[in-house]
Amino acid sequence: MFDQAKTLAYRGQLDDSRPGNDVPVTGQDLRAALNAVLAAEAMPGHQKPSIGCNIKWAPGNEPDYFG
């Protein structure tokens, strides 16, 4: 998610739910990040990585945060 300045603000998980872990899907982590951006507050320091397929970047076009 990007902020008003088009700066990457959040790239973490939706919530703690995972296939088969019986944790309900709430979107709480993404919702907290959205609320922080809308209120112009600092993002939470630790962002748990999302799961699933990542974006495939063309060689040489990877963003700095992409490892």
C-alpha cells in the first residue's frame, strides 16, 4: 500500500489467518496500516510478510526492498 506521496507504506500480511489454521480472516493488519496512512501516523515497525505468490520483477527493475 502506498501513501499520498506514493511512497511504499505497507507490504505486510492481511492478517494472521492461513490456510488450515482456523484463524478467522479479519484483515486486521492491513486495516491498521490503512488507518495509520489515513491518519498520517507512523506505520507499525514490524510488518509480517504476506504469503502467496510474489510479483515477478524483470531483472534490473526490482525495488530496493525486494530481496
